Amino acid sequence: MKLKPVERQTIVITGATSGIGLATARLAARRGARLFLIARSEGDLRELAAELAKRGAQVDYAVADVADLPQLKVAVERAVERFGGFDTWVNNAGVSVYGRLADVPVDDQRQLFETNFWGVVNGSLAALPYLKRRGGALINVGSELSDLAVPLQGAYVASKHAVKGYTNALRLELMDEGAPVSVTLIKPAGIHTQFVEHARNYLDFEPKLPAPEYAPDVVAKAILHAAQYPQRDVFVGGASRGMSAFARQTPSLFDRVVSAIGVSLQHTDDPPSRADGLESGAGGLKERSPRPRRVHDSSAYTAAAQHPYRTIGLALGVGAVWLAAAASRRGRASPP
């Protein structure tokens, strides 16, 4: 399966006005893609579209809640009318709820699933009729928590496990049909967005993401790579790959360790904030959290995984230089 270069694509992004979605929109615009943006806040969408248009991007948008399939279908029709179709659809919109599962109202857990899981389902159902006809990429933003669990975010963990299962099953069905659609699951580690600030919180303290945290632009680069080169799963950040392997290879040890330190790693001494984006848009056109944290602006693991042959070649080259140097040292040390 061959996908178009990003600069020749029209890319649709849900949750486009904050965090990962916003970083992806800006990066795609810099690379020359046409953009169709979806979010719940019309003011933020209008402002972002104007910002990108000033930079020379072709951009349009639709106000839609990903939990509402008819709204997404209208957005698709607008994208087709404006650009003649699209090449990549990114299901990015998401939100979390902090609290012990027994303390989080079931209605809030259902609302979280409306965005995180049903938003992916609705986006896929709206996009696939067009992607099947012309070919393209469907990219779902999951999480490292698609592969493992942590305390205090049980509903979020469950939703990202559901996204993984849906994505994998959908991929198999499209392969069976011979549909020309690449289906990718992106699994970021902790990302320095307003993830915590936009989450509904039932704790008696303001939580935090455990270190390490990566810049949202690292995820944006991985998304655009998957838009151009078919990928199955993409771990963003070595921490995501490492934690997934830890949970899979030694699940009992993982449970003991995370049950002992999982709460403390998310604990702060700050009072809880009660503002959230569970039921309405809370973008504000901000990619990053205002909290000062050490943030990794790149991931050597993700870069290596995206370019394995280049990485192997570099490793072989370094190895050859090392062997030549070692042989030279042995030659100088040998007696005459």
C-alpha cells in the first residue's frame, strides 16, 4: 500500500484545537498539507484556521462533537465539498477523568467513553466510505495505557483498551476486504499537553503525569509519518515501549510495582482544579501545559522505529569504525 506524501494530502484532524491535535495541525500546515479541522469550539477553530491560512495553508473546519455521528457525517460532506475528499483521517479527540473507580460517577465514565471510544468509532464510520474509494490512512490516537493499567484513571484506561481492540479488529476486516486503507494505532507515553487540566477530577489533589513527559510535537511527527508510510502500531516515546513490554513480559511484577507507586507518581500538593473539558470544548489553542516540567522534545526510540533501515545502517557503520579502531590498536600493540 502506498500513501501520498504529506504535502500532497488533505488531512482531517479531530480534537484539533489543543494538545496533540493542535501540534499535528500546525506541523502538517508547515509541511504543505491541506487541512480540515474538527472540534467543539467554533471560536478556537476560526482562530486556528485564520492562523494557518496566514502561513499559506489551505484550511477549513467544522464544529462537531465526535460523540455525535450525524455531526461528523456533515463534517465529512463539508470536507469533500471543500477539498474533493481527504487522504488521512486522524481520530485524536480525547479526555480523561481522575478518581478511584468507585468514586467516579458512572455517567461521567459513560461520557468519557462517548468521546474516547465512540468518538473513534464514529470518526471511522464517517471516514471509511471515502477512504475505501480513494485509499488513505486512518490513524487512531490511543495511549501507552492501551497496553497496561494505572490507578486513578480506570475509565480512561478502559477506553484506550477499547480503542486498541476496535482498531485491531477494524484493520483485520479491511484487510479481508482488500480495502486500500492503512490503519494505525498511535500509543504515546505521557505528553506535556493540558491533559490533566482538561480532565475531570474527583481527587482531593491536583494530579500530574508521571515522568517522563514528551512534547506534543513528537506525537505530531509520528502521526504524519504514519500518514505517509503505513504503520500498524507506533509507540511514541521509549517510555511507552518500555512500560508496555514490562506489563506484557512480567504482569505480576508490574502489578506489584504500579500498585505500590502508581498513586504517588501522580500526586501533587496542589489543590484540585474543577474546570474540565469532559462535556464541552476546553482547547484555548494551547499545545502544552503551563506547568513547568522537564519535557523531552524528541524520542530516539520512536525515530529509530520509524527508520529501521537507516538505524541499522548507522549501527553497522559505527560498529565498523569501532572494529577498525580496535584492530589498529591491536596492531600497534603487537610486538615487532
